[in-house]
Amino acid sequence: MASALINVPPRAKRGEIIEIKTLISHVMETGFRHTQLGAVIPRNIIRRFVCTYNGTEVFRADLYPAISANPFIVFSTVATESGTLSFQWTGDNGFAVTESAKITVE
Amino acid sequence: MRRLCAVLGLLAVAASAVAAEIAPSERRSGYELMGRELRAMQDDDAANPAMLWVLEGATLWKRATGAAGRACADCHGEATASMKGVAAHYPAFDAATKRPVSLEQRINICRVDRQEAPALAYDSRELLALGAYVARQSRGLPIAVTIDDRMQPFLEAGRAIYERRQGQLNLACSQCHDANWGRQLAGNVIPQAHPTGYPLYRLEWQSLGSLQRRLRGCLVGIRAEPYDYGAPELVDLELYLMWRARGMTMDAPAVRP
């Protein structure tokens, strides 16, 4: 499925602080829950989120079992140059999603 | 235990209260009873998690499926035009089965008859996604189910279920949602039960869910045996609730606590 929603302002002034919103579809199964028969439901979470701006890392977050399903991460950065913001989510069971968004800086 | 105490407390209150229908000017959607942060979450399409399902629904809408190899879009075209206001009119009368069907059931009837694909399970991810995508096209429009001679008996059946005491706690829907709305049940405000935003993202569920999931949850809460998904009783109840919320604005897909 189309699993991530990203909101980056398409244009910004140089030096302006921009807000970036990301929402990704993920169950974030904690690993602490049991089925009705007592079997542990294995942990399945996103472990790490990284945002790079033209190849430079500008934001990184480690995620833990207490974080809700469909993690919503909002952060800000300074618009320095036109280019691509790349977003990467990696987690258990080989979960890996990469999305990108373009920004024009004037 | 705390919840049980709260329910028992409510029972005592409910016994003395007369459940009268809520006057039109007194009606409040669940949205109006939420806090500022949750409202902001619902209103911002970049923050509303239900939009993940809407996005998936938009993909499914255009994907050919089943033996007929047809997509929803092949018959219905652009959903933004063809599905505008549709969800606000459901449950609607189905001529084949001679009774009202919910939006989810209508989608499945279309799948089986026109796309020749297997029906989707109620509350499955795909059915919720399609439902959310269709319901999204009715955002901002007034709820308007069509009640005619054919629909009237089902509306009355729905009303009867709403007003009938049931379950081990011996509570009727009306005792909470007509007589005690706005008060607390454990940590939650009791809403008036207007289904303006379904399917909706409930933080407690950590997922999108249908109105029938909500109704079944309520039935379990009053220790009644819940009807199966898609049961005629649940559709009748849906019909009554939508009629009761007639004229109110759709805000699907909504966010609720």
C-alpha cells in the first residue's frame, strides 16, 4: 500500500525554518501482548527514522515499543538550498520504506 | 473495576432519568465534544491517520480486480464526482434483498456482482480503505438517509433496538446517549452517538474502524452478546442512528479518542 504521508512546503525562502510532517502506516506491535491462547505476539516496530536533506542527515529518531501505531513525526529544519528531502523508516522483519519530497528554495 | 463502578453509577442515574430524544438544537457531534488537539489532528490531512486508508482506498478504486477485471473507476469514474454525498445517504434500500444495506455491504455487493471478486471481510483493511475513500467524498455534506414506506419498518426496528434494554447491565443505548450525554463514563465523555465520521480512526483502536465495530464494542460494554458484522440488526441500528443525525455535517474520516 501507499504507506507514508509526507508534508513538506514546496517552496521556502533561504534561511527560513520549515516544518515537516510525516505519517507512516505501521502496526507498531509492542511484543508485550499475548494472543487468547497465551502465545506472545512477536515484536514488530519501526526502529529508526532518518531524514536527509540533499544527502546530509538533518533529523534522526529511534523508536521504541511505547510509540503508537502509525507514527506521526513532526520536526523542523532550515531551508538552505533547493533539492530533495529523503525519508527512511527501518524496523523489525526487514521493514524499510523510503520516500522523498522536493523543495524549491528561493 | 473502575469502569464497572462507573457503569453501575450510571445505571443508578439512568434509572431515574427519562430518555427523551435530543432536540435538534441540542445535537452535538463527537467532534464538538473533543479537545482542541484532537480536533486539530482530524482537520489536518497531514496529521489525520485515517488519511492513510483514504490514500489506499484511492489506489484500490482504480485497481482492476476479480474475474470481470473491472475497477470501481471503470463504472463509477472519478470518485470525487460520482461518490460525492453517497456515504451521507447510507444505509440505503437494496432492491435485491428488499432491505437496507450499509455502505460496506454495498461495496461488497458491487464486488461480488460486478467485479466478480470475493467479498471482503467486514472491517478488513481493504474494505475500510474503500469505505474511507468513499466517505471522504461526503465530508462537509449533511447526512440525509432516505426514509420511505419501504425503509420505515427498518427504521422502527432500529429505534426499537436503540431503546431496548439489553445485556447483563440491562442498559439501552438511549440511557447513555440520550439521557446522559456529556457526562463522564470512566475517563471518557459520553457522546450523543451521531455517526458523522465513520469509518473513523479511534486512538484506542490504533486503527480505522467501521460503525459496526463501534456498535459491537458498545454491546460488549453493556455485557450483551454482540450481533455479527453485517447482521440485519446492526444495519437497522445504523439506519436509525443516521436518521437521528439527519442534517448534521459529515466529517468522515474522523478521529476520535
